[in-house]
Amino acid sequence: MKHIKTFENYSVNEEGDIRKFFTGHDSSEDRDKAMMEFIKALDKAEADVKEKPELYMFNKEALLKAASKNNYLGGLRTQVGGRDKSKYYVIYDAETTGWENLASAAGSSKK
């Protein structure tokens, strides 16, 4: 019980915490850094695909669009195809913000 904070003792790093809760990034510089890291990962994936294009399913524009829509919170991964085990798919895994988690939990309640 001694670790429980009362409302009066709870402090929020106002702008940074609130911004991160809604956008997933502490600042616009943090978002820009995430975007540059994503673009590096995308360039690396593209280089891998160019070595053996017959093995990969890769759509750079779709991956960029998905990452931009998700505010560059997620990342890339390569996965073996479902039915076609001879192909590798480059996939964008989106992440959610605190606000999206809260909203999805509220929306999933049943009456």
C-alpha cells in the first residue's frame, strides 16, 4: 500500500507524456528519428529483395504508406508465405499509442 500514489501526488511530465500518449512520440524530433530508422530498415529490406527478387513479395509504397499512417511507431519483419512457402513477405507491424489502446478497450465492451 505504501507504493500507491494519491491523485494529488501524481505528476505528469505535462507536454511530453501527453504527447506520447496521443501520438506515440515524445516530440517531433523523436518522430523524425523513428521515421529515419524506418527508412533505413526499408532500404535494407529493399537491398535484400534486389539480391533475389524471385523469393520476395515487396511493395515499398504500401509499406511507406502504412508506416506513415501509423506515425512510424511499428517496424518491418520478413515472414514466410502462408500457402506459398517459397516466398518471403516483407510486412509492416503497426504499434498502437496509449490513446488507441484505451479507445479500443472502451469500444470492445459489451452491453
